Amino acid sequence: MSGYIIANVSVTNPVQYADYKKWSSAALQVHGVEVCVRGGKVEVLEGDWAPERLVILKFPSFEAAKAFDASPEYGRARAARQGAAVMRMVVVEGL
């Protein structure tokens, strides 16, 4: 079964966040991640959820998604993001 990382990002410092995007893009390439959604238009259809910047990443498995999150490549991106955004992120088992 595939694994997905789903994140809602609140960017607080766009200039610094650009460094995060650079390092996270490099990590995505190293791990062969399929980017399904990375920013873009969001429209709430039901409920009171107000996402800001959505990211959906697809992995071959739940374990591969967790390994990406724990990787040194993504760790570098995470360090660059500190103070630039508030990240809310989950890993989900999917189809």
C-alpha cells in the first residue's frame, strides 16, 4: 500500500521559506517522491477547515514516507524551515 505525507503549512517568513523549498525539493528528488500537490489554489467545500498551503506527497509505502521524514536530506530542509513556517503534517496509509 502507498503512503502519503499530507501537510498544511503556514508560511511566516517567505524569504527564509525559499531556503526550505530548495532543500526539500532536493530531498524529494533523492527519495524519488511523487509530488501530488504542492501549494496551489484551495477552496473549502465543506466544514470550517481553512488550510493555507497544502502539500501531498506519495511514497511506495507508509514506511518509505516515514523514512523520508527521518532522512538526513529532509532533516536539512526541516532545519532551514525553523522560524519560517508552522508545519502540520501527517503520514497516511493509502491505496
